Amino acid sequence: MSLIERQINDIARDRALRYIGEDLIDIYDKVVSRTRLNFEDGVRLYKAPNLSAVGFMANIVRERMHGDRTYYVRNQHINYTNICNKFCKFCSFYAKKGGPAPYEMDMAEVKRKLLEHIDVPITEVHMVGGIDPRLPYQYYLDLLHTIKQVRPGVHIKAFTAVELVEIQRQAGKPLEEVLRELMAAGLDSLPGGGIEILSDRVHQELFDRKLDGNEWMDVARVAAKVGLTQYATMLYGHIETIEERVEHLVKMRELQDETGHFVTMTPLSFHPEGTELEHIAHPTGYDDLRNIAVARLMLDNFEHIKSFWIMNTAQVTQLALWYGADDVDGTVHEYEITYKDGDHGNKKQLLTRKQMIKMIQEAGRTPIERDSLYREIAEEPVPVDAPRTFIPLDVVQ
Ligand code: SF4
């Protein structure tokens, strides 16, 4: 490093010290020197009173990796069934007495859903569902075939590890063989999810009928072996501790060191409405921003951190673009997993491309339309009649 560069760094550090304070300056030094943060650093970042300092450091990493670039995708969600035998306490999606009515889509229904949005140049179909042991292996193959038939060339991101274990059970074959067959039928990547948080305690208390953390990681390893791109999530804001959040991030980082197949981490803000945990308060915007920032700082081997606007709200997502997030997910045609105020009839959770662009630009970032693998989509002109009020209050949570 030249003398001038050293002097510039010293000036930046002096300024950072004034802004961040003595208690986090050692973490700042690690961030600027690209030194990996450890478990204790992660806990301190969660507990530090100065959220802006944490966001400031996350933004250094975000801008070093992506500059102002902020990614979005035009996508459609398909949730093929809400019948499920896992009864997770944090879930409002599965059919139950007093909750959502049961449904299961046949192929005609899947086709109809796809055709509803056929005029939108969607590049990704995101598909997950409940665990209904009556569904045969062929059903899952048919889902993939149907989507590719209606939308040739679309990227299918589908099936959590929990679903994959059930699909394998139905197939009666080794997971590796099943994954290869699903890929031949059209599966392109795995959305992550299914483990929520890698903690045995939380697993026991909230979702003990689902696979545990070790089993989840084994599925991820087999998926990496067959070459499937994967995405990762962390559900926070229920009964987990700060230490369990950090443990989750460290374990995901280790798994990524081992497999290299994860592209994005999405911290998911828990919505208690309609779940068995309704007594728990919803995470605040403050907590949402902190989870984005800490994920960016801890996960040095993840390329992207997503603020999923449906769960974080579009408003918090705008701020998150300065707290480490470089991705906002998508236009999301028909999302059924998390309902606004427990309203199971409201499925209109959608931002149009114009609204998405405006949301990102208003936050001072540069919108980039991407495909599922973060390849840039050639720019189309934005229609000139983009409305000034870009987020209708009735379509955001
Ligand atoms: Fe079923 Fe998934 Fe809901 Fe658990 S989270 S009850 S596995 S749909």
C-alpha cells in the first residue's frame, strides 16, 4: 500500500471512529481489511445499540461487492397445496380448522395460474407447497413438466428440503437419483427454506415433525453434488435467541465454504398472524434492518443478501438497500405463504415492474432486472406513465 493510500485509509478510519464508536471499531477494521468475523463479533453486532453503525459497515461490504446495483426479478409463485402433515407452530399457510381451507392444484389449475400472467415476461417460477403424503412421485414430475410446457425457458426454483425428503419417500429411490430426475423434468434450483433456523432447541419446540438441521444440511450437500443452485433463508423474530441467529449464520457460512452452491441469503421476518405464536409481537423495522446488516457482515462468502419486500414491507426494504441488501426479490405474482393481517383471501401481493423500479430509484439505488442466476436482463424502457404513488397500501403488508 502506498503512503497516499495509507493516509486516505487513516482519514477514513478517523471518520469511522467518530461515527461507529470505540466499541465497534475493531469490527470496522476487520470489515475494511476483509477479515472474517467470528461468532462473538456477530453477537456484538446484534447487541450493539448503534444500529446505524452496523448498517454503515454492512453498506461498505454491499457497495464493495455491488456498488449501487440493486437486483429484482419478475417472478410468479405457485403454492400447489396447503395440505400438510407437519403442523409447524410458526406456519399460517397450512389448512386447519378456523384457518385456510384445504386445496390441492391439479395440472389444469397450475396451467390456469400460469396463463393468468402469460403476458408478463416472467423469468422465474417459485414453487413450494405443504407435505401431503397422498401425492405420488409422478405429481411432482408433472408439476415441473406443466410449468415448462406453458412457459418454456422459465427458471423453476422449487421444493424445500422438507418437500424433497417427502418426494424421495414417494419415489423410493436415493435422493441423488430423484434430484437428477427432477432436474430432467425441469427443476433448476432450490429455494432454501424448510429449516427456518439451525437450532435443535427451536426445531424441538416449533417444528419437530420436520427434518432437523443435520438432515437439512445433508439434503443441501446432495443438491450441491448434483449441481443445483441453492438459496438460503433464516426465519427470525419468533422464539430464537440472538446466539441462535448467529449460530445459524455461521453454520450457513461453513456449509457454503464446503459446497459453494448458495447464491443468496434472505433473512425472513416472522409474521405471527394466523399461527400458534400469535402472542409474539411482529419483528420491528429496526430488527429487520439489523438482520439484513448482520447477515451481510457475517456471510462473506454469499454474493447476495435479499430484503424480501413482502415480509419486510416495501418501505423497510428501501432502507435495507443501505443496510447491506442488494436484492429485493421480485414482482411476486400470487404469494400465499404469508397473509396480510391473517386475510387468507388476499393474494394480491404484487409490485409491477414500474413500481419496483420506482421503489429502488427513490431509495437512491440503481435497479437491475436479473434472472434467477443474477444474469442481467436486457433493459426494456420503463413505461412513462409510472404512477407517482408507487406502492398501493392495499397490496403491501
Ligand atoms: Fe407444512 Fe411448511 Fe407450513 Fe411446516 S412450514 S406446516 S412444512 S407448509
